[in-house]
Amino acid sequence: MHPKLSTRGLAKRYGAVNALLPTDLDVLPGELLTLLGPSGSGKTTLLQMLAGLVEPTGGQLFIDGKDATDLPAGERGIGMVFQSYALFPHMTVAENVGYPLRMRRRKPAEIDADVASALAMVKMDAFGARYPRELSGGQQQRIALARCFVYRPGIILLDEPLGALDKNLREHMQGEIRSLHRELGATFIYVTHDQDEALSLSDRVCLMNDARIEQIGSPRDLYDRPVSRFAANFIGQSNLLDGRVDAGGFVWRDRKLAVADAGANSLPKASLMVRPEVVQVVPAEQGILQGTVRELVFQGSDIKLIASLPGGEEFSARVSCKTPHPQVGEAVGLSWDPQHAVVLSR
């Protein structure tokens, strides 16, 4: 399958500052790809260059195999949804949604039919005569989505579109976006700094850090097999032990811990990642590691147990609220299946 959109060495500099280092990226037709990362990681700069809002200082952009690097924004066949909604306050909902069609000189009857269809798609068909000031934040967000979807662009860019919504509404709108993505069949490129949003929405996640791509893959790939300490820390919660790899095992404080993927090479510096949910709390003498329970944090369906190791490091596990568990101050063992431990070389 040929990519819908590709970049080759696409880069942006502002004076001496690299906003985006040379970047190669392929996005497949119909894919929902999320650009995830902290502020300053380069994700919004990349999105704006794809949209034609920012001119690159190097590299190329291809859409459907054709060089679109210098193509004006309005000729790229790309729709964009902004976090600020950017609705026209003097226009009704229907007029806002119909605006892209009027700019394309579509016939009035076609505009009315397509606006009605787009509003129904986001469940706002009863609000066409209202003005943006008469809508809630969530309703305004739906109108911004409808305005983008109404002319059926092949690529839709979404720049933190749910950032202004509360938690419950965010989760609801995530479901709406997934449904709309399936219905439209368009290629979505979605920017967020929220890891949960990225994991729940995406076909693939492009994790960015320091103006470059850190790792790209399915949500499960990034969660189960991060390639670096940054990836392990940014996505989900992680226990990280610093040590080295020697003869196929991970060495921590002169103890060799069994792992499944250490490989044959020795590494003088490496880290071992173990997710809290795979850690089993056992009697102290039976654990791979021994520690003392320092804190218990109630998290609804389970409890986060935080243990202090002999060297002062923290190591956490999840235990059920509904079964007996150790109390603060008790000695515990911490164990896990070596298949679930990941060696990180950087």
C-alpha cells in the first residue's frame, strides 16, 4: 500500500533553534496516526508544515506520491481542526459548517444537503440556527469537526482538538472521533500530549521528543516495547532499574536478573523496565527484589503499592482492592515474568 502522505527530511529551524530535525514519516491511507509528545517536541511544527501553515527549511512533503512541498495550503486537499475551534461568531452553526463549501462555489442546494449531513454526523442537526456563543464548549467542538468534515478532505489534521474539554466530555468525544474516522475513511493525523488519548484513539503512535521522532508503532508496541527511557516514562507508568547487560542477563547491584531480550551483546549502561501491572507482590524471601512498603495509593479498581528498595529506589506494583495486601512498613518480595521485562539501551 502506497502512503497517503510522506515526508523526507522535512525540517524547520528558527535561527539557531531546531523546531523539527530532518524527519521521514509515512502515513497510510485511512490511518489514524497520532503525534504524541511533550511541549516543544516538534509535533505541532510538523503538523503545521503538513497543513501548509509553516514553510519548511528543508526536506520534502508528498501527498498521494506527488511533491506538495510548495503547494499552497488551500490546494493540498487537507482539512484542519484547531483546539480553539476558530468558529465565526457572526455566523450561525449552519453558516459556519457551510463556509468551506461556499468558498468552493458549490450550489446552494448541495451546500444545504451537505451541511445537514455533516451536522447529523456529529449529532448537532437540531442546532443549525444557533450562534457559537449559544453553544457549550463540547458543542462548539462538534461544529468545528463538522466544518472540517463537510467537504470530505482526504487528509484531516487535528491539533489537540479536545484540549479544552473536561475529562468526561473528552472521553465521549474520543469515541465520536473514532466513529467519524471509520465512517469517513479519511486519513487522520492527530496531535496530543495526552498519552491515554493517543493509546485509545490511534492505529499508530508517533512519539516525538527533542524535535525528532523517538519511536513509531502501534499503541501496544510503544507500551510493551519502548525503545528508550523517555518512551518508557512518557507512556504509562514504569519501574526503571539502572545497570548493565552482561552475558545475556541484566546486572543490577551485582545481581543478575533474568530477562528475555537482552541479546548477546554486553552493554556497560542499560536500564530494565518493568510495568507495575506485571509485578507480583510475594513473601520477601520469594521475590526477585526485596523492599519495604512505603505507600499505598487507592486508585479505584486497584491500589498502587510503592516499595522502597535497599538502595532507596522506588518500585511499584498494582494490587487488588478486594484481596488482602501488605500494609505500610511490611517487607515484601517483588517478582515478574522475565518475558515482561524490557532492556533499554538508551
